[in-house]
Amino acid sequence: MTVDTAPARVFIRSDFVVFGICAAAVGLAAVTRYANVPSVLAFAVAGGAVAALASLVGRSVEQLGDRFGAGATGVLQGALGNLPELFIGFFSLKAGLVAVVQSAIIGSILSNILLVLGLSFLAGGLKHGTQRFNSERARTTMVLMVLATAALVLPSLASYVHTPAEPHEKSLSVFVAIILLVVFALSLPASLRRSAAAAANDVHMEPPRWPVWVAVGLLALASGSAALVSDWFVYALEPAIDAMGISQAFAGLVIVAIAGNAIENVIGIKLAYKNQSDYALSVIINSPLQIALVLAPALVLLSLFTATTLTLVFAPMLIMAVAVTVIAVAFIVFDGESTWLEGATLVALYTIIASVFWWG
Amino acid sequence: MTVDTAPARVFIRSDFVVFGICAAAVGLAAVTRYANVPSVLAFAVAGGAVAALASLVGRSVEQLGDRFGAGATGVLQGALGNLPELFIGFFSLKAGLVAVVQSAIIGSILSNILLVLGLSFLAGGLKHGTQRFNSERARTTMVLMVLATAALVLPSLASYVHTPAEPHEKSLSVFVAIILLVVFALSLPASLRRSAAAAANDVHMEPPRWPVWVAVGLLALASGSAALVSDWFVYALEPAIDAMGISQAFAGLVIVAIAGNAIENVIGIKLAYKNQSDYALSVIINSPLQIALVLAPALVLLSLFTATTLTLVFAPMLIMAVAVTVIAVAFIVFDGESTWLEGATLVALYTIIASVFWWG
Amino acid sequence: MTVDTAPARVFIRSDFVVFGICAAAVGLAAVTRYANVPSVLAFAVAGGAVAALASLVGRSVEQLGDRFGAGATGVLQGALGNLPELFIGFFSLKAGLVAVVQSAIIGSILSNILLVLGLSFLAGGLKHGTQRFNSERARTTMVLMVLATAALVLPSLASYVHTPAEPHEKSLSVFVAIILLVVFALSLPASLRRSAAAAANDVHMEPPRWPVWVAVGLLALASGSAALVSDWFVYALEPAIDAMGISQAFAGLVIVAIAGNAIENVIGIKLAYKNQSDYALSVIINSPLQIALVLAPALVLLSLFTATTLTLVFAPMLIMAVAVTVIAVAFIVFDGESTWLEGATLVALYTIIASVFWWG
């Protein structure tokens, strides 16, 4: 309404909405943490607060990245975007909930490339008919996802067939974790360049509004709060699981995985609905790639500092589910087009996998 | 020889040939059913009669579908084309031959995408050299086949690795069966539209000759006879297996699977030989898709009404064979071209799989 | 320096270099074979001599093939190129080292499509950026590789899940071996035509320099020496394994596999570095195809004449490694482009697989 030049405004209305929601959610989570409320309620509120803080982390990263050149955003998001999931994983490990962490890692991959991809195909296909995504970028990301998945499943396979390496599963997991992190580090320059190119093409690009110190400060505050609230989330997790009568595996695979990825997920579906199917696909399959290349190995290395050891030897059904899924989705990405029926089938596949873990 | 206008003729010569063969085959099968003949002979005659009736069902569906708009043919064929196989499966379940039914389901998939696809590549390649099939339709059908196979194998995988879901394999199978049927139902509108478009392009399309009541009557008659003869086929199956000294698994995987799909199979190979490789591929990979989406789940649900329970937990070698095969064939379809050597290799792969089941 | 016309010169300088290296290497290997030297040294020298002789075999085949029409080179190379590996395999079987032979077969496949392909992507990508290889030939070769791998793994899968075919694993392996050799024989005419076409396009093509009797004589001499030196290599293998404290599986998978393929490997990497990425890919994935279609089945059949039986039932981890790898690489080939990051990831995957076998 005023004639102020836009860049002079540090905060716009949507910033205040996010701040407000975060403050309210964290406050509410603090109350449910220490008050005597049902564990399922405390768990749900903490989950909501984690999702809200994940959104604030994302916003701060965006503002900060833009300061240092547009390309830095992608890299920062790669490193910090999974921060809330990392906190949840770390506190779950400290609480000894290895089954939750392992199924949450696989569940995050599955919820992205089955549920979210399926919903985005459904939303895009019902609105726009058959959608095409012939970009090389999607195929290249998918090839890396196939390779990362191959690396991720090898320690489990080695353990199942009782190779002589079986007693060394911890060393093997650490070795694979380091290799995955090295591959991620090597991929950063290309991501940087690609993000910069994408930013240059993006007409919707706004100049950064927040001064560096505001962005850094909010990032630190949001991250710190996310750490705190993740702790509460995990604290409520075990009693909530008991109260709901579900298995640790199902809780990790479905509930923790969806809560931890809620924000990114919505973005992907929105983009498909707006018929930006190429961009939607990139966002959606980039997320599980980061889980395989960063989150999983980081948690393995962090677990060396907790009493609980996290190895990359997953329950066999988790490995089978991720193997079947990654192969099927790779064919879909290579097909270069999507229909709402494929979307519905992906969601159906997710439902079947979830139902396998339902019986705890 | 006469100058009658063609549409005035309700039946043409090839109709009478089919009627004659069906009547003779059913009569012969009735004789071998109740006379004291060797079981292998009775089995072979009943198998021939089932194939003849399948051809008559197909012809009636075609005439009927054309009345209600060309597109309906595809849908009706999807629903009724596997009717003889469904009868054989149902009676085999009633006879307690679960191993036969399970291996016949997988065998029908394998015989289509290995033996028939291989023979069509061989026939087409030897006659026309390298054949190309770059249609999106083939790739989209193959993607659905990959997804349906993924859903189909999950209950088996869950059982092999002894997840807590193992004792619930019956509930899980029913759940997966319902989901597969829902995906099939969702796919009908698109098939309808696609068939209508295909029909519009098809210059060979003839106007329907049979009045509706004739088509419906013959369809009912052929279906009823198919049910009856399927019963005889299954009646002779067990003694014939014993007489030939083969295993139930081999009988289902190879003999029942090929008998049940004989007619469709010949069509696919013929089309490839005529260099209509795109159409041939569509016909050939559409058939196993319907087996996965309709026949297998329908038999699981029908088994609830028999004393024998059919679950989707197949023998491990069946699952491995279908997994290896579907992945290999998906790459062939995505390659977009075929050679006679690929055809020969597919047939070789079929021979190897069959030989694994030979040793009973 | 002289003005002699080039074709008049039977041997050029690089011929003499190869002759000299071969003579020196064989002589040295003879000394270390019979003198009292550490086994690891004898093993390394014999390995070097095998590689040198492999290079001489290749050179003789090239000269010989050119005499009988350019296309014959490819076929001769297919049949004779793996001769040194065949000798090593045969003598290892005679020495009862089945685990070495089996892991060397799989290791030869893996070292080609992970290590060598990865290094060629790395070399090509770092020098030339993203490389494209959209040729149908690479995809067709990869499809055959997928099909051959499917055939190769089926006897193992049948054994793992204890099908009734398990006690017949020897018969089944011989059957699969014969089928693979038949597929190879059927592929020869197409390879012949393809090589001839490639030769016609190849401007670097030189006229053959060696008279037929020289080429045949040198081929016979090199092959005979390779047989002799392979025997020494295997003789030193077991004590060297003990001295190095590694497992038979690791020795076969990594050391024997790399030694046996050393020459071809260097060629593929060089071609990628020269930005002939299509040609590089063809050379690199053609080599494991020949291992699956010729070397492995030939060794199975040859083992019928030794006291040790070689079946196609491999250790489960070998099968899992090759299955994961072939699927991942098939997607890379179908992607149609490569980056140095994909190369690095392939090398990383090779390292992980090797490390699994490190713990013996």
C-alpha cells in the first residue's frame, strides 16, 4: 500500500506469518513437553513444530545463499535442508531407537519417490494430462540416486549372505558412509553451477531482503530451536508409539519420515500442479539423493559418539522395498512422461509397503 | 460368388470354421472326459478345446464391442479375454492345486514377455532386420508392468524375510489384490480412449456383422462351455502330470501357461512378422499386465470362496524369475529397437527358467 | 628417416618394443618361477608377463584379421582376446582354486563396468566435460549384457532358494553354458558386419604389415607362451595369497581380474580421454559381455576335463554385486551421457564391493 521501494522492506508479511507460526508451535511444544498431556498429542505438536522450523531454516538459507551468489543456495540447502531430520535421527540414536532411525532413513527415501512423486503425478496429471520431463538433469540425478542406493544396500547384502565381512559390518558401514560423503562433496561444484544457471533463468527470482546478520541469526535461532524441539519430538516418540500400538519400524518408515520431509514434499506437489513438471521432478528426486548421500552417512558417523551404533545393515524388508522402488522409479524417470495413473500406482505401492510394516 | 452386400451376411466363412472347430473340440473333450482314455490324451484334447473357445470368446467380444463404440472392445477384452485362464485357475484351486495356479500365473507372464516376445523379435527380425518401436504407449505399458510387478512381489518378499507381517500373508495378499484391481479399474478410461483412437486409425476395421443378441448369446455360450471344458482340463491335469512324470510347478509354469494364452500369443508373433512391431509389442506386453492387474488378484479373491487359500506368496524361484525377467525386458522396451538375436536370447532365457523347474 | 614405402616394412618400431617386452617378461617370469624368490614377486612378474603376451596376442589378431577382411578382426578378438584369462582360469581349476576362478569371472565383469568405465568417465569428463554416447550400438550391447547376466545368475538363484533343481546344479550349469555359447555363436555374424562397417569408417585404419605366416606364427607363439606363463602365474598364486594374507575371493575378484584385463582396460580409458566416448563405451562393455557369453561357459565346459568341477553357482555376494552393478550401469548407458562425477561414483562402488571381499 505504501510507495516504499521493495528492497527497503526487510521483512514481508509471509515472513511474519512464518515467525508467528514457529513461535506458537515451539511454545505449544514446550507446554506439551512439560505438562502432563497424552503422549500422542505431545508427539503431534512437536512434529508440527519441527516442520515449522524446517520451513524457517529453508527461508533463512534462501536469503543467506542469495547474498553469496545465487548458486550457493543449492549447496547450503543440500547441507542444511536435512538438518531437522538429522537432529531427530541423532536424538533417536541417543534414545536407543535404532529401528526407528533405520526405517526413517529408508522411509524418507520411499515417501519422496513413491508418495510425493505419486501425488505430484496425480495432481499434475489430473490438471494437465500427460506431463513430460525430458530434461537431462532429472535423468542424471536419477542415475546418481541408483548409484547411491547401490552403495547404500551393499553392506546389508553382505551381512544377509553371511560373507566373511559380516562381523566387520561396523567398519564397512563407516567406510561406505565416508565414500558417500566424499561423493556428495564432489557433487557440490556441479550443483553450485547448476543452481546458479537455474537462478539466472528464473524470472521469479527476488533480491535478498534480509541483511546477512539477520539471516545468519535467524538460521542459528531456527537451527537451535529445531535441535531443542527434535529432542522433545523423540522424547514423546516412544510413549506415543506405545499409545498408538504401532511398531517402531512403522513409526519410523511412515510417521517420522513424513514429518521430517513435510515442507519439501508440499513444494514438489505444488510445482507439478503448476505444470512445472521438470522442476517438480528435480526437487522430488533430489531430496532422497541427499538422504542417501548425506543424512544416512552422517548419522552413521554421528552414532560413533553415542552409545547406540548405527550401521548401514538395515532390516531386509527395508532393503527390498528401497531396491524395488528405486528400480521402478528409475524406469519412470527414464520414460520421460507421467500420467495420473502412474501417480496413483506409485501411491498404491507406497500403501502396500507401509501395510507390510503395519503388522509389527 | 453372389452379389449380396457384405454387411447383410451375419456369418462369414471364418465364423463357421471357428464354430465347427469349437463344436468338434468340445465334443471330443466330452468323449475323452468320460471315456476311458489315457489322461495325457484327455488333457491335451481339453487344452485344445479351451484354446478354441478362447478364440470364440475373443470373436464375440470383438463383435459386441463394436456395437457399443469401437473403444469398448479393448475394455471388454481386458475383462473377458482372460476368462478361460480364470476358469482354469478357479477349478485348479477347487482341486487344491495351489502350486499349479501360482506357477501358471507367473508362467503366463513369463511366456508372454520371454517366449512370445522372443519369438516375435525372431520372426520380425529375421524377416525385416532391426525393428524399431519408439511409441510412448509401449514404454507407458511397460512402466505400469514394472509397477504392477513390484506390487505383486512385495507380499512374497515380506514372507521370505520373516517380517512380522508374515503370519498375516493372507490379509496382505487380499489387500494387494484389491489395490491391483483398483489400479486396473482406474486404467480403464485411458484404455477406452486409447482403443477408440487406435480403432479410428485402423483402416482394416470392419463394421460389426453379428446382431447384438447373437454376439451376447455366443459370448454366453462360449463362456459357459469354456467353464465346463476348463473343469475337464483340470480334472485331467493331475493324472496327466503323474503320467508324464513332471512337477506341478513345471506343468503350471509351462504347459498351463502356454495353453491358456495360445491364441493371444499367435497374434503377437503374426503382427511382428508383418512388421507392425509397435502394435505387436503393445499386444504382447498388455497381456502380462492384465495377468498381474486382473487375473492374479481375481484368483486371490475367488479363493476366499474355495477350500484352498491362494495368497500372493509365491515360491521364491518364481519371484526371482519374474523379477529378473521384467527388469531385462523393461530395458529392451526402453531400448526402442529389437533384433532377432535379442529374440533368440529371450527364448534362451525362457528355456533356462523352464529347465530350472524341470527338475521337480 | 628413410624413404622406403611404409607397407614394405614388416615390423615397425612399436612391434619390436612389444617383442622385447614380451621376451624380457617371459624370461624374467621363467627365472622367478624356478629360482627361489618370494612368491609375491614371482606372482607379480608372471602377471606382468601375461599382460605383455595378451598385448602380443591382440596385435597378431589385428594383423591376421585384416588379411581376411577387416570384419574378421572383431570375431577373432572375441574368440582369442580372452585367451590368457582362459588359460589362467583353466590352470586355476586344475589347481583346485574354484573360489579364485569364480570370483575372477565376476571380478572381470565388475572391473570392466565399474572400475574401467568409471576411470574412462573420469578421464573423459575431467578433460571434455559431459560426454554423450547416444549410439544404438552401446544400448544394444548393454541389452545383451543384461540378458546374459540374467542367464548367468539363474543357476545361482535356483540353488540359493533350494529349488528341487539344486542337486542338479552341474547339469543346469552345463545347459546354461551351452546356451550362452550358442547365443555368442549367433551374435558372430552381426559382430562381423558391424566390425566391417566400423573398419570402413575408420580413417586411422592401416594396411596389414605382417605376412600371414608371420601373424599366424606369432599368434601361436604368443598363445603358447601365454599358456606356459599362465601356469606359472597360477603356481605362484596360492603362496602369494598366503603371503599377502588376503582371501581367495579377493585375489580372484580384484588381482586376477585386473591382471587378466589390463591391456583392454587401458585402451578404453585412452579412447574416452580422446573424447571418442561412443567407441570407448563399446569397447568397455563388449569385454564383460564376452566374459559372460564365452569365458564363463567355456570354463564350465573345460572343468568337465579337470578334477575340479566349476558350476555357475557363485557365492551369493558375487551374484548380488554383479546384479546391482549391471542394473546401475544399464541405467547409465541408457542415460546416454556421462559426467566425471558418475565416473567417480562408479569407482567408489567398485571400491565398496572390493572392500566387502577384503575381509576374508
